Amino acid sequence: MAFTECQEAKEFVVKAGIELVKSELIARTWGNVSCRIDGETFVITPSGREYLSLTPDEIVEVKIKDLSYEGTIKPSSEKGIHAEVYRLFPDVNFVIHTHQENASALSAVGLDAIPLTINTSVFSKEILCAKYALPGTKTLRKNVLEALKKTKSKAIILKHHGALCFGEDYEKTLKTAQELEEICKNFVVDNKGNQRITKEQKHDRTLTNSQLFVKKEAVLNRRGGFVIYNTDPEVIRYSKLAKSKPLRPFLDDFAQIVGIKAKVVENKTKSVSKELQHSSAVFIKDFGALCWGKDEKDATAVSMILRKNCKTYFTAKLFGKPTPLNILECALMRFVYLKKYSKMSEKPY
């Protein structure tokens, strides 16, 4: 096995992070990337830091055996699942954990495996789905290890969470993550091809510039920050449901970043402004949604995750009754995110 020099490994991790953000396989700080240095050590992205601004000096060295590290920069909270991959597969030198859209959408449909019709050197006859557990926990690590021991593919799906891809090097692992998106997309089309996930429709009912201006001003006067108007097809479709109930988290990043629910309200400025005091997103009946963040980058991430959760809801609905995550666990994830994780990106090292 050819090991990678520490500095080179850190540079590959930074490079991979940038590429993953550009391809929208991860957003802002969600997901993580690592590279093996030798039989005892790997380097991994730090916790709560944006990939586009990362430098090699901020990538953290972690011991495979006990997850120990030196210095003041904290490694990703998911370092444990990376260590399990390196411990189990001596030929693996690179790991990417993503929250990519199609794999995430399939993660919530209740399947224990995604069957494949064509076997390759990367993907065997199926892609296994690890049982759900709260992110960063020992239970999640245990569930991931259970799936890793059984898989013959270079990727597994984490239920209600995302995907874990691994390979011999940076290029092969990145390609695996990209191929996984196509596989998941095609699986839905092949099995539910006569039922579209989203209705491609003409958006003939969007807010006028003056309506949008008034609503944004009302929110910003109360809360500050930045507001984005989301008219993605999935979001429009959810806002148009005849009996629109609040959208619950089907993915744990929605619970963390958006909140325990996103309500659907009538097209009234007061209702929209009031609801955005409690959540980072609110649907406007028949018109889409407004997404709030402390700055433009945060609002963009909220908008992206709202769309992904809507797509996950409609995908799960194709395969049966959509089942959201436990509301108490969602409240816990939201609390931890607001009090701890979301502030980490603001702290200089």
C-alpha cells in the first residue's frame, strides 16, 4: 500500500472539499473528507469550517486507534466513521462523507439496500443502507461499521443522513461519490418512472418584486440577516399541496439548520415575518418559500437544504408513507447546532 505524505494528504483533502462544494455534493460545512497517511494516522477536515476557505494547516491529524489528535483545531465530529473505514479496509486511503441530494433522498424511503443491475469494480450487486442514529454518536459509528462489514461496494448510504464513499485515492473516491448520485437518481426513475418526483411546471404565481420587497423588509427589520426567495420546483410543489402541513425533517441536516418544521402560511407579510422568528424557512401558500440566514451564505445553505428535504419527502412518498425523524431528536439536534456547531465557523483559530 502506498501511503501519502502528510502535507500532500492535507492538500488533497482541501482540494476534494472545494470540488465537492462546487458540485453541490456538500454545502458549507456539512459532510467531511479524510485521507490516510499511514497505518496509524489519517487527516480530516475540521469541525464547523467552510470548505472554500480551508487551508492545509487547518486539516487535523487523527489517530485511527483511539481518535486522539493534537492542537486546538477540532476534527470533524464524524471522525469515528472514517476511522472504521481505515481500520476495516487496509487498501482504502481516502474517505468522503457527503449529504448529496439523490443519495439523501433515497436514504429516507425505508430501504435497507439499493439493488443494482450492473456490477462494477466500485459497486457490487447492491448499496447497503446503514441504520439511522444521531450524527456524531457512537451508535451511528456502530451502525456504519455493521454496514461496512457487509458491503462489497465502495459506498454505503446512511439513513436520513447522507452517504459514505471510500477508495484507493482522491480521484477514485470523488468519482464514486459522483457515480453514486447517478445511481440513486436512476434507481428512482427505473422503479417509479411513471411518477415524477417533482412536477415541472410553469411558475405563473410568484411574488411580485414589490410583494417580495415588503416581506423581506419586514423580516430584516425584526431579525436582520439575509433572506432568499426559493422557487425551486420541489419547494413550489410543497407550497401548493391542497392540505399543506408543516414540512418536518426527513434528513437530520434539515433539523439542525432549518428547524423542527417549516410551516405553510398564507401570502401575508405579518404571517411570514412572524413565522421566520422561529424557523429558518417558511412556505408561502402557492408561492414557494422564504429562507433566512445570518448572512447570504447561510441563507443559501438553508434554501438548498429546504429543497433537498422537499425532494426527500416526495421521493419517500413514491415508495410509501413518508416518515419524518423523531421530533425530540430533531429538537436536540437543533439545540446543539444553534448553541455549538453553528458558532464554530465564526471562531478564528
